Amino acid sequence: MPRRGPKPPFTDKGRRLRLCPIKEQKIVVDELSNLKKNRKVYRQQQNSNIFFLADRTEMLSENKNILDELKKEYQEIENSEKTKVKK
């Protein structure tokens, strides 16, 4: 039976894959910003199962910066694709 109704907002698989890290980073930023002041935050050592105590405000600002960079990269890719389509 054919599908009826509006199409999903992102039918392009590549676009969905580019948006996935942005969505994940948004969740991390939301979780960190909603933590109580006295909660502890741990950072995982890269390529390891070791965690170190980290400052919540530093982690929040770092993750906000990462989110901003991901959004900027996504926007640049989208703009370059639009210019390719126009040509």
C-alpha cells in the first residue's frame, strides 16, 4: 500500500547522517545545562574506560562550542549543495 500523508522532513539519508551528531550534541548540552550545581560530571579518557572528574561549567562551554562548530559545518555543507544545484 502506498504511503499517504506528508513525507518525512529528511528523506535524504546523507542529510540525516549529518544531523545525527548535531542532535546528539544538543542532548549533551541540554543535559549538562539542566544539572544541579552540586552534581559531579566525569569526562571519559579518549579510547579508554577511564573517567576523570571534570568541571560542569567547563564541560558545558566545551560542548556548546562543539555544537556551534557542528552547526557551522552543516550549514556550510548545505550552502555548498544549494550552489551546486543552482548551477
